[in-house]
Amino acid sequence: MSKLANQFKSMKQYLMINGEKVETESYAPLYSPFSGEEIAQIAMADKELTEKAIAAAYNAREVMAKMPAYQRADILEKAVALLMENAEEAAEIISRESAKPIMFAKAEVGRTIETYKFSAEEAKRIHGETIPFDAAIGGVGRIGYTLREPIGVIGAITPFNFPMNLVAHKVGPAIAAGNTIVLKPASQTPLSALFIAEIFEKAGLPAGVLNVVTGPGGTVGEAIVENDRVSMITFTGSPSVGIGIRNKAGLKKTTLELGSNSALIIDKDIDIDKIIDRCIMGAFSNQGQVCISLQRVYAHEEVYEEFVEKFTAAAKKLRIGDPLDPDTYISALISKGEATRVLGWIEETKGSRATIAAGGKLQGDILEPTIITDADHTLKVSCQEAFAPVVIVNKVGSVKEAIDQVNDSRFGLQAGIYTNNVKNALYASRELHVGGVIINDVPTYRVDQMPYGGVKESGTGREGIKYAVEEMTEMKLVVWNQD
């Protein structure tokens, strides 16, 4: 094991401020969601330490703003190389702190590497455009162009479910654009963020550019959102917290990736055998704790029974257990409280016409992959975000009916449709009120360079490296009078 990864085997962790490890007066134990064992002591920052981190980022902003693009790209490329060298250890950190099965943790590390690669590439592609001023009478004799300039200090607040890659989606483009960052990771998954901070320090990122502040959201997050020296907030998390951030951010820019209950439409002409594995992945990978997890399926009545039968049989075969076991597909939810909440939602369905076709119970502390049929749209498992291995399957008579059901939601992140009918595919792409329509795949599909974000209560702004860089820069117009 490398020295870099080995330090995360030690119990006591620190804040990372201005390139230095900073101790705090108080620490909180971090427990494994799977075993319940204590795996670390996490530093608890107060408002004063958070403001110290913001000051460090603010003071470093000129260094980054003036750093040539090739140097920013070089730092990101070195971080990629270091992460590749420590990929196994990185996956273990993710799995230990979040109970993500190791097969999915390794996949997350691979995506994180790609995300930083894309960031290195985008650092060299930040540019403006020329403006045809003589298209206006008053523009004759003038030429003009736009520049993209870094916005300054980015406040990044990240969730537990992809603790390394969702950090990369904020840190990577921020560095590429020449910004500095104050990062507040989720309380359950701080080790991944601290690990990445060490990576970037070794990659040559100047002191103060990336600061990691762990601690309670009500203290650390509030201080970041309300500080005037922070120019932008990028947040992934719940709608309630995101709306609170939007209300407190004032004139700061905000990118908010919030909730979802993503849906899939299955048309009548689909070979069900070919889509079962993708639907299993979409619904149950990482215990369903994915922002675009497949939570709702609307299957045409001609294929409904076959889909339910085969989907249920496949779900019952999934291996449940220790996240570090390479054969485990389903492990513990992020906390016992989350398991209790979801069990309550499942229990609610028993008072309706819905049927629990699979799962619905705990094996030890692990929630079985759960499939519920004929669920009314008013049930929590239908209209709220489960963030758990729970999916509903309902019968529809047409693609139009399915689209109406999909759109009957306060969320709109991504939706999928399986169809061999081009007209139905085009109709769905036009009528689905979501940020992304995935044709002939599950809504859980994402590659890290694509634009990603939603409508309605699923948030504002877009991630995906190029698109995040646009969010994290400001446009400046330059006009030359040639007379």
C-alpha cells in the first residue's frame, strides 16, 4: 500500500487549509455503514476555521487566475497519474466510508480518473468569440470579442453517494477554469475528499487553491454560502437544502443538482431479455443511492407481465453482503435511519392496491432489492425520491400515457425510453419534461463529459466538464474603436 493511501488507515483526520493539515478542538467518530465499526475520527470545523479556509482560497485566487492554461492542465494530468497509481486504495476508501460495493467503487474511481482527464483537456479549450459589430449601424469601425475569466472562489458542497467523482465534477472544472475552491464533503464520506486533496498537493497545486473543511453542514455549509468572498456555490444534494442555499446565496451564482425519481418507459416492441441487466443496474447499483437511479418503470401492457416476471427473478439473484466482497451487489444503505425511512415507505404501500413483487425486507441491516407493482402515484415510493434499492413497475396502454405519468412529478432530471418506433422516440424526446432523455437505455446512464442537470425541483445549471467550466467563468466583452 502506498504512503498516500496508508495515512487514511490511521484514525485521526485533519482539515486541509492553505496546503496544511489543520487540527480542530473537536472530532467526531466516523462509522462504517455496513459493520458499524469506527473507521476514523473526523475534524469538526467551526465558523472561524471555515472562514480561514475561505480566506486562503480568496488570497490564492490571483495565483490561479494568472496561471497559464497549460500549467493548470499539467497539474490535472499529474493528479490523474497519481490517482491511477492509487486506484485500488481509492476504491477501498470509498467502500469503507459509504458501504458502496467494491465493484461499483472501482467503477467510480475509473470515472473520477476520466473526469480529471476531461478537466485537463478543457483547461486548454476555454475561449470566447468575435462579435460582428458592423452588423449594427453604430458598430461600424469597431471590432469586439469576448473572454472567459475565472469567477474566483467556488464553494463546493458534495454528497455521499459518489464521494470521489462528484467531488471531481466540482474540483476538476474549477481548477481548469482558474478558480480556487472551498470543499465541504458529506459528513459520512470525508475521507475521499481528503484523499483527493492529498493527490492535488502532490500534483503541485498551489497552497490555498483547494481547501477541504469537514464538519456539520449547519456550521460549515452556512459559512460558505453566506460569505461574500465566495463567488459561486455548486451543490449536489436534497431539494430542501438546495432551495435553502438558493435563498441565502444572494447574487452568487449557483449550480444545484437536486432530487429525482427517474423513470423508464418500455414500449410494446422491446425484447425484454435484452434490457433486464441494464434495468437491474439502473435500479439497484449502489443500493439505488444514485441521483438518476431507476425508480419508476412504465411498461406497455403487451410486455408488462413478462418484464415484471424477469425483472423480479433477476433482482432476487443479486448478492447481498459486505461491500468489500467482490461478489457483493447490494450492501447497506448509508445509515440505519435511511433504512428505517424506506421501510416505512414500503409499509405504506401495503394499505393500497400495490403489490410487493420482490424484497421489501431487511437481511440483517441490508434492505433487499425491492420491486413494487401497481403503485399509485400518490405513494411516497412513486412521487418522492427513494434513494434506495426500490423501484415501482406500472402498466400503461401507450407511450403517451407513460409520458404523462413520467411528467407527473416535481422532479425532472433524466428519463429513459426503450422503443423501436422512431416516432415514439422523437415524441418522447420532445414531450418529456426532464434535463436529459436517454433513448434505448435506462435513465441512469451518464458519462462525465455530457451536460448533466435537471428541471423543476431537480435543480438549476449543468455539470459535465465543459458545461461546468462555463458556469464557473464570467464573460467579459472587449470592444475596440478603430477610428
